Amino acid sequence: MKKWSNNLIWRWLRNFFKPVRGSEVNLGRRKVLTAGTFGVGAACLSQVHPQASGRVFNPALIRPPGAVAEQEFLSRCIRCGECMKVCPTNAIQPAGLEAGIEGLWTPVLNMNIGYCEYECTLCGQVCPTDAIRELPLEEKQKIKIGQSFVDRNRCLPYASARPCIVCEEHCPTPTKAIWVEDIEVTNESGQKVLVQQPHVDPELCMGCGICQNKCPIKDRSGIYVTSVGETRNSENQMLL
């Protein structure tokens, strides 16, 4: 059945594009088909947006602190790259399809490359259109751009019974958003060892990503940040 169906489709395409008298007509038909195909494809891709359902959001779409609501952000941002140039850790990178076709080359944070420096407000200072608002440092430090989560299958104290508190040490908030719990576990040799297992306080975490960036696991960190909980979007929250 599948082979018959493929043959039928191939026959239809061959007849459609078969040279006929008045080839300019056939060429026009090809152009129409090609343009239509690309048009439909572009229209579909433009709708591939993390907020299409109103309930589901792309976890990778982490905007700089001070970014306005997404639709307004997309209309204001001129893709000038100034925020990317001044980011001291290179965390701000051009978006791929995280925000759909209309969001190409807009700034997003990639915590594998850098992190949002706690004492920095440069991106808001240089944005020429207020897509990223200029904020006083005190206000910026209260902005939540995302939320950290511990991956217990990869975090060393959980997965390998090995001591590590790198994420807690680097957490910049005055009261640590990452706190550790002393737990006695059994290692691979059958010995009882004391490790400090990290936990994240969602009320204190601002999603800066330094924990993910500094995690000693290099391929995929044992702690990671998503866009959930961002201050700019009351709908993209962890708990519905």
C-alpha cells in the first residue's frame, strides 16, 4: 500500500511538472506552487511560538533582566546587538528559534556560555528602544529572569555520592538561594560518606545562571535554569 501510494504521488508530481506546450504557463505554475509552499511554511513556522497555547512556554527563552513583555519586546527590539556586546560574561546571545521566526537574533541568555552578573545593569543602559529597560541596580537585583533546578541524576552529591558545593558557593544573592543539606550516603565502595546536597529556594532564586555556568559537570550541568517564574510574565509561573 505504501509503495503504491508513493508511486501515485510521484506520478502526479511528474505530470504536474511535465513540459507542455506553452512552457511559460508551466513555469508560472511552478513559481506559484513554490511561492505558495514557502509561504505556507513560513506562516507555519512563524506560529511556532513557545506561548502559542497560552500555557506552555519555552524554557530556553530567558530574556535579560528588564526585558518588557514578550510581544512588546519583539516589536521594540531592533536586533542591534548592543546588549550582547556589553554583556561582561557573554551570556547574552542571539536567539535561534526560541521565540519563533519573529524572534530571530533577539537577545536571550545562554547560561552554558555565561551568566547574568549580579552587579551589572549594562544591557539596559545601552538598549536604544527600551526593549530592555534601564533599571537601578537595586531593582535589577529583584528581577527574576528564570528559575534554577537541581538535576539529581547529574548533580555529584546526589548521583555519585561525591562532595560538591560549587553552586552554593557562587550563588550571589545576599541570602543564598541555594542551600545545602548534610546527608550521609553510601558511595561506590560501600562506605558511608557525608555530602552536602543542594536545594534551591524559588523565592530567592533570580535565575542568574551562575550555578549552571560554574557547575563542574561540563557536558550538561547538574543544575540548570529555565524561564519559568520570570517577573515579566505572570502566566509563565512554576505553579499554576
